[in-house]
Amino acid sequence: MPSLKPDITGFTRQELAKKLIELGLNSVLVKPVWNGVYVKGATDFSQIATLSRKHQLLLADHFTLGRSTIVRDLISRDGTRKWLLQFPDGHRVESVMIPEQDRGALCISSQVGCTLSCTFCHTGTMKLVRNLTVTEIVAQALNARDKLCEWGKKRTDCVCTNIVLMGMGEPLFNFDNVSTALKIIMDGDGLGISRRRIMLSTAGVVPMIKRVGIELGVNLAISLHAVHDELRDELVPINKKYPLHELLGACRDYPAASNARRITFEYVMLKGVNDSDADARELVRRLQGIHAKVNLIPWNPWPGAAYQCSTRDRIQSFARIINDAGYSAAIRASRGDDIMAACGQLKSDSEHSVVTR
Ligand code: SF4
């Protein structure tokens, strides 16, 4: 049963100060609480040694502080790790840790399921169950620190250095909670993952893009996948509402983009669908005037899907055209595909608890 008490990880530092004052406490207590939770990794108020016993008990009377249950912890042969988290109401999401040589990105989810039904994406075959709360988004970062034993370590010794919002769900359909959670994750006295190390990926919720740049200033990624409206309407159906010229216009005006901080355009390579040389040339034409770089993603299969991945030669030819035009086009290595943790493969087995809206 979900607790009736709010979890303390749902509050920004300012909100926490207000809550403490409402309890008759001094707001200076925010500092030890914040340090205990986000630097030391406390999972119980009694573990925050810099608080008096009286204050520990008072906080425990009014708030919860715990962790989501890890139902499954899978490790891929390439070191990618996938966690299935269960929340108190029984719903589940996946998050994926992708370690690299000297850093690593934690891919987190923002919704249980997704409304957008992109046809190449496994998550898109789930119905939307609900948005994640602030606590549930932050929980994914706390869980990674727990599992990687990174509490109290110097940032340079941590694997979880970056966050990407590319897991289950469309983050801009849950903007308020995503925004608050990212402010908590970015706080320099806590988890301290800077805006330059966070990437938010959207399928193209155009009216929200400017707010992401102004309010959060994080890196932006666009799930593009097609360069003509007719095909994009099919692959990424939100395109019917916000067609390419509107989406690319919002990217051109994105406040947090610069030469040094380019917008990433994700492009899944689907054999015979979107992978011709003509598509590559049209992509170059469409990106003009945008601080852009392109990630080419070899499509990752999932059961029942109607697509095939483009051949290696085709992907390389596509990349060459983009590179020759002066844009970077990285061919993304598939990570974690043996545990269904690769891009577009996430789908929690929470469907047993799906409620249709
Ligand atoms: S690609 Fe993203 S927005 Fe599209 S269905 Fe999958 S999770 Fe949803």
C-alpha cells in the first residue's frame, strides 16, 4: 500500500525548507538532510547522524525516505545494466546504466508506458499507465548510486556521471515532475549532475521545447527518424500534430543550444524505410541553421516488430553524406541488446497492472 506521508525526495531544496518551517523547525536543517540523502545515500532518517534523535523522529513522523523495490537486476555481456523498479502501487519501470571508459549514462524513464505509439519502439506498444512522480524519477538516480556503490565517492570516481531521459515515456508530457526531479538531481550540494551532463529526449512536443531550454538548460535530443512528414506521421505519430517544419523551427530557436552544445537528432536506421542516400541529403537540408549533430541508431529488434535494421554498408553510406556536409554523424553501438536494454527495447512487464484511461 502506498504511504500517505510524502517522500522527502519529492521536494526541491526550497520546498524542503518550507516544509521544515511548517513543522516548527529551522530551515538551516535543510543542509544536513540534503547532505544525508543526496551525498551519503541515507535510506532512513536514523542514518543522518548530523541530526539529533528528536529531529530524526520528527521527520520520520511526517515523511518517508526509502527506495523503490528492485524487482530485477540484469547485466549485459557488454556491462550495460538494466533495473526493473517497482513502486508502492505495483507499477514498474525500467532504467538502464550504460558504462563507458571514463563515465557512464543512466537512461531514466518518465512515464509508465507511453501514449505516443512510435511504431519502431517496443515501449510504444504499451498503453500509458501514468506519469511518474518526482520521487519516482529521482529514485532511479538514487538506485543507480546504491547499486554502483557510489555514495560518498568523488565525482571523478563515479560511473554514473550523466543522465539521459530516453527511457520509457515522453518526458515533455510529464514536464512539471521531470523539471522538479532534474532540479533535485542537478543540485550542486547533492547528486550534483550538471545540466551539461543531462540530455532530455523528446519525440517533438513543440510547445514545451522552449521551456526546457529556459527553465532547465539541459541538452536536447530529438527523436527524428524521418525527414518527410508522410513517413514521420507513421513512425512518430505525434508528427501529425507538430509537423517537421514546426519541430525544426523550435530546434532552431532552442535557447540552450550553441556550437559547443549541439542538439542531438536521433535517427533509427530502418531497412528500406528511411535509410536511402536521398533521405540523408534531405536530412542535411532540413538541419541547416540548427546547431545539430546526428546519432544513427541501428534498429534493435523486439518480438513482433515489423522492421529490419539497415545493413552496415547502408548506415555507413548514410553517415558519410551527413559527415561530408559538415555535421557529425555517430553510428551508435548497440548496448545491452542481449537483456532487451537497448534503445527502443524497454518495456516493463508492468502490463499486468495496466489500467486504461
Ligand atoms: S520512442 Fe519514446 S515517445 Fe516514441 S513510443 Fe517509444 S518511448 Fe514513447
